[in-house]
Amino acid sequence: MTTKISKKRRAIMVFVKNRPGVLNKISMLIRRKMYNVESITACAARQRDYSRITLTLFEDNDANMLQVIRQIEKMTEVISARELDRNESFWREVALVKFEASQSQFEQLGNKYRFEVLDPHNVDVHIVQLAGISQMIDDFLMDLGDDKIIEVARSGFTALDR
């Protein structure tokens, strides 16, 4: 009998100087620590010449997470790094989904998930945008069914403190 080991999803918010190669240095550090990054999102910070990076990965051990954060903070380009508390922050993801559905199924899904229609002129193949928690996006894809999905693009997580 095999047991599935599930790990806790964690997010690290990092503010860095906006310089070439910084994201690569951070990802190489995490790779050396044998973590598999689930997603990376990066954008310009409010302060000029700085960027904000959100890394999500799976890890149960608090000491391991603290070690990774301390290693990131040692990099000269890093201004700050810290783990986001799941209960004190908002985690969101965006998905673009191309799929086939009958008009009635499309309307049912639209009423349940409140997605944004990106291509209203095509009635055979629908392209929509969903934004929200990952479970909502997973539920949408499950309700839609694998046989109806043509393509899915997911952004990965971004997160913000309360």
C-alpha cells in the first residue's frame, strides 16, 4: 500500500532591486536546496527600480522554510524576504481557459463561476478568464470536464497581506 504525502503550500514574498539575473539567482538557490517551485510571479514594486516576487512552493517543515528565507535575504539585491501567513493574506490566481460547451452548459458555468468572456463573437469555442483562489479554478475545470477543455493557461499565485 502506498501513501500519498501531501505538503503544505507556502508563499514567500521578496522585494528586490530590479536588476538582470536576480530572479535566476533566487531560483538557483531554491533549486540547490532541492525545492520545487510551484509558481513565480514578479512585477514592478511601487518604489522605482524595485520588483516584488511571490514564490510558492510546498514544504511542511518550518525550519526549512526559515532557512530558505534567510538564504534569500543574504543576497545583495534582496531588500526583504518573508513568508506570507495564509490566514493574514490573500492568494489569487488567474486562468485563461479555451473550451467547447453547449450554450446551456456555458450559461450554467457562467452563473456559477462568474468568469469574464474574452471572445464573445465565437459561439463554438469559448475563451474565458477566471480569477480567484486556486480551488475555484480547479472546480471550474472539473465541472467543465477534460473532454471539453482545449487549452488552459494559469498565472500562478500572487499574494498580498491584509
